[in-house]
Amino acid sequence: MAVVTPLDPKRRKAGTDALEALVELVATDLAAVNDLIIRRMHSDVEMIPQLAGYIVASGGKRLRPVLTLAAARLCGYQGERHQPLAACVEFIHTATLLHDDVVDESDLRRGQPSANAVFGNKASVLVGDFLFSRAFQVMTEDGSLDVLRILSSASAVISEGEVLQLITANDTTTSEEAYLEVIRAKTAELFAAACRIGAVVAGRPAAEEEALRSYGLNLGIAFQVVDDVLDYSAVQARLGKSIGDDFREGKITLPVVLAFRRGDDEERAFWRRTLEDIDQRDGDLEHALALMQRHNTLRDSVERARHYGAMARDALGLFPASPIKRALLDVIDFVVDRDF
Amino acid sequence: MAVVTPLDPKRRKAGTDALEALVELVATDLAAVNDLIIRRMHSDVEMIPQLAGYIVASGGKRLRPVLTLAAARLCGYQGERHQPLAACVEFIHTATLLHDDVVDESDLRRGQPSANAVFGNKASVLVGDFLFSRAFQVMTEDGSLDVLRILSSASAVISEGEVLQLITANDTTTSEEAYLEVIRAKTAELFAAACRIGAVVAGRPAAEEEALRSYGLNLGIAFQVVDDVLDYSAVQARLGKSIGDDFREGKITLPVVLAFRRGDDEERAFWRRTLEDIDQRDGDLEHALALMQRHNTLRDSVERARHYGAMARDALGLFPASPIKRALLDVIDFVVDRDF
């Protein structure tokens, strides 16, 4: 596996600090959410908390539940309903991770053996179903039909995005629009829902709900674009992340979409052989990276992410200045400029 | 594959007629449910309605949604809310079938190639997720938190049952109690929920809700026990059903639980070799059937099912006589005495 220098190493520290600052502001809430997650994923069938706990504890950043907590606080919410709802968001996210890893036949997640590699595909499918059901149980206990509507609709869209990704996989002619459609559905909708329900529990007007939805949606698009860039450029040592997974699976992500369009006939033949036919040889990943370098597609993908980040920033414009708003704005930089 | 004479061929006709009579009584509602199913499984991602439609249309008896419709009518309900909720019940059932077939690595369902065999495991996992999410969207539109509570809780229990089944698979020492715990969770809870929500939409008192839950639960247990018997005794020609699938997978169902307990050391060694080690040779299925014949475990399993059927029958005792009650009682006979 090739190791590539991150695009701009000096940005790392600021970005990480931004996420830490946000987490710090909701630390008490997040501790309660972590307790709820442990408590509510319990089942007398021991393998369920074992497997669920394995993935829940495996180094995720809790970005989505943190967004729910922060959005609620941004809206001046003083209660505790956002805590179980943030746990629901994490349950839905975890369920999709479990099913994703089965669908992608992944052996690694966040540098550790994936749950399906340890517990098997069958258990991963079923425990994903359990977490998904449990999320709806917890939402029902909360009792807000608005929240149920937002999260059930987000879940349906996520599955649609995943199926769409399956269908467009290995198609090198995928357009940037088609790529965006997939990541909006599979990733950004849950970010949008996570933020939006913060305004819902706070009982804020539709404009604020919509503003937080827009912040989450654009942040989620930026997040996924950068994730796809990092699959070709992450510092391997950080969090054990390896590079080239998407390449080996023939996933058509933005750096590839741009490289295919900017390439000549010979280059397109290379992309077709490696990503459509999955006929890959020693040195192919390095050659792919060289082509991306030649056409600046990693740098330009990050620039595209920055555009969605800018939209996320403006979406928060109607909220007055506050430490939590500052932290939510800084998290955009974390998402765009992170190198892991 | 061996073909075995059904336990009592003359019973077939009465049983089938009983289901047909029940379906006849809710025919208008069921037509509306079928429309709703088609309408609500729509997605712009074409593979979703294609795959979902493939399994939804593949000859299922629509037993669970019919139970919701009939239970509501038994409670004197005159509205239409039970129609979308019956569709939800079928969506949840279909989602579990899709995931089941992936988990069981099945190639056939109801005598046709299973959805995963046609569309692939990945699509089956994701479309199952879609149907599940869509079910919760439709329930949320209905707006009853009681229904949401009942069906989200049933869904969580179903996943728990499936995981439990996975863990106890291939364990020949499984007790009858452990077997019952699995089928109660994976099958009977959804029957119970399907019936119970009929009373909920009708706004009936807790005693009637509980009576319908009990009817559904016991009917569901009887249904699954007989399903497991039929895997060793179905008439192969009917609905293309083949026998011996559970044997080949090493599933420990009631006919095996009883045969293992009633067998001698040599017989237990046979069950361990074939079902624990999955070391199966020509003639093993026929030998298994002979052992079941020797110990009467198919006949006695049906007797066990009849016991749960009797409990289902008594559960309906507090409802006054009506054609729909008559049909619900007759369906118990269909479930116990069917040969397909």
C-alpha cells in the first residue's frame, strides 16, 4: 500500500481542535448519550450487545450524535430529550455501517477488523436490524411524530442511496451529479436529520429547522467528499487507516470521476481496466495516484468539499453568535481539512 | 430430494377453504392493501420496486396483513387506517424474508429462485432496509404511537430471535424450550403484533387488545412449528416446495429436537454428524425421515402445534360470534393442518 503525504499537513491541528471544542461544549450531554447507547443496545441475546458494542466502541467520532446535541443547544434547548434522540441517530448510523461492511465485503473498519470479519456477515445483518428497530423504539418513547418522520424518511433515503451506489458501482462514466446524488442520500441525509431534530426538540420555527437541515446536508456532502479523497491520501499511520480500499473495490468516487473526465484515451482505458473490470496489477494504485496528481483531482475534490462547507456556513447565518455556533462553524473546517 | 406423503391428506381442503373464507371476508380491504403495497414500495431507484415487487408478488399468502385486517373488523372497526398498517406488517415481514434468505444463503423461496439468488445478497440487504424504513414512514403517517410501539418492539424481538437462531444453529442438544423461544421471537411476535394493532386502531379496551395479541402469538407459534414439520413432509409438487432444506442447513427444529431426545446413542451420533458437523451423505435425509417416523416426531410436533392452536382458539373467547370470528377460528385449523 502506498503512503501519500496529506494535502496540507499544517491544517491538521486546527481541524482536530475544532471537533474537540465542539465535543467539549456538549460533554455532559455526550456522556449521557454514551450511557444511553450502552443501556439501550442491551439484549438478553448476548451476541447483540457484544457485536453492537464492538462497533460502537471502535473509535468512531460520534460526529452525528454530537451534531444533534449541539444543534439542540444552539436552539437554546434546555431539556434532555435530545440525548436519547442523539443515541437513535448513532444507532441508525451504526446499523448502516454494519450493513455497509457486509455489502462491501470489508475486512477492516477504522483500522480494526470489521464486525462482519469478527462475528460473521449473518450476525452483522441481524444486529444491524436490531439496532435499527431499537432506534425506532427509542424514538417512539420520545413520542415526537416529527422526529419519527424525519428519521424514518432519512433511513429510507439512506437505503436508496446505498442501492444507487451498488448499481452505479464500477461505472467509470458516472457523472459528478450522479456521484453527488449517491453521497447526498447515503451520507448527507443523516447529517441533515441529526441537525434538524435539534431544532425540533427545541420547538423552534420552521426557518431554523430548515437552516439546521441545510447546515447538516452540506456538511455531510463535504464530509463524504473528503472521506473519498482520504481513501487516496490519508496518512496511513493515523487511526490505522489504509488507502486504496475504494480503488480495489472499483468504487467511483469524485477523485476518479474528475480524473476520468480529465484524462486521455489511454488513461480512460486504465480506469476502465482497473475499476470496471477490476483487473488490477502491481503498481496500478500508484499509477492511479499519479494520474490524480497530474490532474489535481484530489486537490480539486477538496475544493468542491469547501464549496459545500461554505453553504453549510451560510446556513447558520440566522443564528446569533454564541460559543456553540462558533464551534459548529469551526467543525466545517475540521470536516474539510482533516487528514484522517 | 425425497417426496413424502402428507400426514393426513384429507385435511388439506378444509384448511385451504378456511384461509380463503377469511380472505373473502376482507377482500375489499386486502385489495386496498395490495394497492398500497405497490404504491408505497415505489422508489426512483428502480431496482428497489423491482426487487421488492419480486418477493412481494412471489406467492405469499399475505397471512399477516390479512390478520390485521380481520382483527380490526372483528373489533367492529369501520375506518381505513388498518389498510396502511397491514401494508406495514407485510413490509416488515418482507424485509425479514429478504434478510433471512441472505443469512440462510437460500437459493429458493416458495419454490422460486429467492431474491438474493436473482438480485444478489447486497441488494437484498439494502432493499430489506428500505422496506423496513418505509414501514416506519407509513406508521408515522398514521400517527399512532401505540402502533409504533408495538411494531418497533416486535421488530427488535424478531432480530433477537434471528440472532438466537444463528447462535443455537447446529446444536443438537437444543431443548424444546429454547426452540420455542426462537420461534416465538422470530415468527410469533409479528403475528401477535399484526393482530393486536387491529384492536388498537379500533380503540378497543386493553382486554381485547391482549386477547388478539394472544391469538396471534399462539397462532404464530403453531404456524412455525408446522412450517418446520413441512420441511420434512411437504408435498413437493404443491407450490414447488422442496423438503430437507432445514436438514441440509443443520437447523434444529422441533422434529429434530424430539428425535434427538427420543433416540439412542447411535441415532444421536447420526444427528450430530449430519446437523452439527454438516457431514451429510447420500441417504442421510431418508434416514433422518425414518428416525422421525420411528419416534413419531412429525406427528407429535403437529400435536404440539395443535396445543398452541387451542390456546389461540380460547383467546378469542370473549368476542361475540360473527362470521369474521368463525373465519379466524377456522384459520387455526388451516395453519395446523395445511400440507404446504
